[in-house]
Amino acid sequence: MKRLKQIFWLTFSEADEKYLDLVRIGYAFALLSAIILAGWSVFYNKQNFDMTDFGTGISLILFGGGAGIGMRAKLEDGTINE
């Protein structure tokens, strides 16, 4: 349990590892909810799985979250103005 807590903390904390980063938690929640909702629509609602729509949605979430985390990291270390 201690190892799992350490992995969670390293994944979702800020660069100084003192505080949890809400951006990373929201990013993970958005990605997980997109996967769950896609599974829900296929298995429960019996809809066809459209790989193009799923791939587009997931890639936009990954791009937006990665860009947000990258910009925040640049703001934290002060290199955004260079």
C-alpha cells in the first residue's frame, strides 16, 4: 500500500512534490472517463465502436493535457519568457 501511495504521489504531484497538482488529476480523470464512456456506449447501449471518433477524442485529450502540463511546468521553473 505504501508503494502504491508513492506511485500516486509521484504521478499527480507538482514539481516540488509538496502539493497535489489538480491539472494532472483532472487530466487523468478526463482520460479515464472518456475510456469508460466509450465502453459504456459499446457494451450497455449496444452501439458500434467507431475507432475514428474514439481516436480523435483521446488524441485531443492527450494533446490538450500534455500541452497544459508542459506550459505549467515552464511557468513553474520560469523558462516561459525565454
